[in-house]
Amino acid sequence: ADQLALTENVRLDNNLLPDLQSHFCCSFGHLMDYAAGYYGYLWTKVQAIDVFMKIKEGNGLRDPTWGQKYTTAILQPAGSKDPKELVESFLGREANVEAFKTRFKLKG
């Protein structure tokens, strides 16, 4: 596949500013060097959206009950527990990608 054409199509599909001279796809080494870190960033986003949608589907963002629950389940214990446990405690289940897929209109 023509990587420059593919990069240009992604840029156009996502309304990114033009930078036709950079050959970005040839110089973005971070995905090779920091692949696990980028996966971690993405999984954090998945969990954040899952938590956000749980609150939104409850009584909404302005409900102090949800704010207190978030504070108690996630903020107060913070680094004393595994983050996975904190999110599961808040959600009442394991985090999953469904809210993320809905938010970004992803299929599959």
C-alpha cells in the first residue's frame, strides 16, 4: 500500500491541517518505541468514557450522589489500589469498550 496516500486519506477524513512536506508516516517512530504506552493511553480513554457514560446514564453529571460515589470509589483510594479495581468498584463491573465504541461510532 502507498503509505503517503494512506496518510493523506486519514488526514483528509479527520480534518487535520495539511502538512504535505512532512512525510509524517515515515517519521512517526513513537508507535514502534512506545507501543505499550499508546495502548495504555487508549485503554485509559476507554475507561474514562465508560465511567462518564455510567454517570450520564444515571441521574446525570450534576447529581451529587454520582460525584460522591466517584470520589469514594476512585479518588479517595487513588494509588492505594490497582486502578482496575477502582474502576470496577465504581462501575459495578469490569470496564469494557461498549461506551467507547458508541462515543466514536465504531462498529464491531
